[in-house]
Amino acid sequence: MATMIRAGAEVRAALLAAGDLVLLYDLAGHTRSGRQIVDAADRITGALVARGIDGGPIGLWYRNSCAAVEAFLAVEWLGGTRVPVDPQAPPAEAAEVFAAAGVEAVLTDSAHGSQLQSALIHDTDAPLEGQATWPEALVDADATLLLYPRAVQGGELFGISLSYGNWRATMRTNIALYRSGHYGPWDAERECFLAAQQIMHGTGFVGTFPFLEMGLPQVLINAFDAAHMLAAIDRHQVTTTVLVPPMMSRLVDAAIAQPGAGASLRHLIYGGAQVPAAEIRRTMHRFGPILTQGYGRIEGGWPIATLGIAEHRAILAGDDRLAASCGKPIGQVRVTLRPGAETLPERGELCVASAMTAKDYTGPDGWCSLGDVMERDPDGYFFYRGRLDRMINTGYHIYPAEIEEAIRAVRGVADAHVSGEPSERWGTILVADLVLAPGVLEAEVLARIGERLPTQLAKYKIPRRYRVVAA
């Protein structure tokens, strides 16, 4: 029998309870109280209903803003499916994703709306306003709330579907982790989050939406800039943020140049790729023992495992081996290792089971196979040993076949292979090996690639280095 839940009821109740307390700030000086967020989301919902849209997939193409949060919530309250596209994606890629997903409408800000036909604009200065509507939509807990795009190949969308039940479990899990002190000592009277990564990614799962549901304030940065982030931390006394490794490294650079800045930070959660021990120690020397590494997969849960404050103290003391660990599973998740061809003890594909795991990725045995090969040491720490497929972690999860397809379409390229390679500074970077057609000049081909890829792919999918090889 289907389990029915009221879409968005928990976060709406928290926002109404916050009332006139300001919960959203941006760097342009815009603010939103809990009551204002509800009113704006209700008006978006009313405008969509008036257009005959009462559910189904709805595209979202936003940089971080108060308007973005309102649009994300409106889709949920309508009982619809969010289809978010990275704001760095070129218009061609965004249009391709929305077409492959079969969206009924696209909500976006003014900057992106000018690049996409028939989009509905909801922006801070140009709100989409209909009659305020709270549909009280009852949805099956297994209905899709989030269709997270990974890639489009041959017109087919490869994406991950998370249900309303999965989303609710993710919110409850992270709220429990914060309040229990899992991410470090917690003081609800003083906590403030800063969203530096775009909210469609991990920061939304672990920070933005859990903080909304706790009725706690946050700052939204529309484009990452370390100096601007430091200034916002000091201005709003930010305590918590979520970063991918390249962002963390740049923040440390900026903080070293500004002694005393960022002193209010008490919870710095990072993840997405391994961070070298030396970089972890550099960060801790500047900010103190505030680091938690989070390991997760959208289909398996955010987070699945963490490397906490105590482990980072050990890394600071010289434990380089622990720096390579993904940590230990959190209490809300069950894990097992499925042996592969090597059949080594305590090594295999990581499989998880929890209320956060996506049903489409869960087998009849109840386990969600993640494709990550892990090794578990006698103390229970997991160590990442590679992928069963070719997915690459750079802080974002990248599928190289999509990039290779775009490169092969460039005149003069006979073949291409994209891989991830270690970087002392960034953890992992994308590198493309190229086979050139006979008689073409390398410089000309690279120039064509440099012109084409930014029009086809988001910036984070573009290789940092190219090498010409024979085969």
C-alpha cells in the first residue's frame, strides 16, 4: 500500500514558525523572512496552477538567490518534480536537459531567462506572482521530487531520481547530525549557514534545505569568490558551510591573506574528492579543528559516511593514512561490501540501505549498489579504491563519455579519452587524451575545442589539460 505524505509540509511549517525572522540573505542586500519565503512560494505555485501546471517535471535554472530557494520550494509544494540544471551550463546544454526530461515549464532568473525560450521568470526583482496557493498536495512517498541530471547522450537523459520520501529522510538525517553535534558542537541560537556551492548540488542536501527546515538563517552566494565569502562570513557571523576541495583551498588562500577573518566558522564540511593530508593540515592551521569530511552519493544518501573532528585532529598530528579515508558510516545507514573479481577480504563494491536510498537503484535484496570500490580497515574506516564504471570525482560527479562525445565532434579529432588524475592542489582534475586526424595541427584543434566545449558543457566538465597521443 502506498504511503502518502503532504508535499513540503515540514519545511513550510518551520518557515511559518520562524515568522518575521530573516532566514535568507544574499550579497546584494536582499533578505527574506520565513513568512516572506512562504508567501513568495505560494504565489509561484498559484501562477503555475493558473497555467495548468499542477505537478510533473519542472525545470530550474538558477544561481543561488532568495528567488531560487522560493522556486525550488514551490515545485515541491505543488507535488512536482524538480529538474535542476547547473547555472554554469551553457544554454544549449540546459535546453538539451530540459527537453530530455520532458519538463512542463522552466523557472529561472532574469539572467538565464534571456537565454532560454518560453522560460518563466521568477527573480528577486521580477517575481512570478499568481494568487497565493497552498495545494496541500498529497503525494506518494515514492513519487519523484528530484530528477538530478548527470548527462545527456543521444537525446536520452541519464539522471538520478529521488523520491519525496528520500528527500524527507535526507533532511531528517542531516538535522539529526547537526543537533547531535556530529558535525561539531552545536548552538542553535548562533548557527548560520553559508551556501557557496550552488544549492542544486550537495550543499542543498546537507546545508540549505536542512537549515530552512530548522528555521535557521543562511547566506546565499551566487558565484563563488573566496574574498567575498570571507567578508560574508564575518558580516553575518556564519558558523557553517559546505565546500568541494577546490573551494576549500581557495578559501584558505584568502584567509591566510586576511589574518583573523572567518573566526566565526565552527563547522566546515567538505567532500566530493580526496583532499591531500598537507592541504587538510593547512586548512586546520588556519581555521582550527572544525573539519568534517562527508562522503555520499545522491542515489545512496548524503551523507553515507563521515570523517569527523577527532579524526582530523589525528591528521593534524601526522596521520596521513587517515587523510585518505572516507570515514565511517553514520548510524542512519547500513552498509555492506559486495565482493568483486578480486575477492579480497574487506574489499568490494559499497552497498547501502537507508530511507535516503533511491528506489530505482535498490535491488530486490534491499541494497543500493553505489559502484564505488571500498576497502575497510580493522577500525571500520573506509578507503576509496576506484569505480566499477568510469565516473570521476572532482568535487562534482562527472561521466566522461558525455565529454568525449563533445570532443569527438570537433573537426580534427579522431578519438578522445577523458580521465581523472591526481592534483596536489585540487585533488582530482580532468585530463583529455586526444588522437588527431592525419595532417591536422595540434594548436588548431585545441583552439576549436576551446571554442566549442564552453558552448556545450558546464565549466566543471571541461578538461584542465589536453595531451595528444598516438592511440
